[in-house]
Amino acid sequence: MPDNLKEKKQNQCSVCKNKYSPKQTVPLATIRDSLLKYVFKSTPDADIENGYICLNDLNKA
């Protein structure tokens, strides 16, 4: 299948809810507990095991 027909994978940020390429997101399971507090302030029901945060929101934390 040609590359232009393949569906591009995107991850949804748990904080801002926008979709980004995998290179622009980090799995929540890999960030420090002190940064997770920032995520839970804006999104108390964030899924740590399967969720992501975009680099923009991670830099705000």
C-alpha cells in the first residue's frame, strides 16, 4: 500500500485533547509522579497506562 494511503497514527493528549503524531507525545506511564499531578489537575480521569501528553503540555508542567 502506498504511504500516502496509509492511515497515520495519532495520539490524543490527555490534557488538551488534541491529536498529535507519536513523535510529539509522551506516554503518561513514563513521566514522573510530580508531573502527573499537573495532568490530574486538568484531567482527573486520565488513563495513566494508556494515555499520552503532548510536548507542549509537558513543557507547561
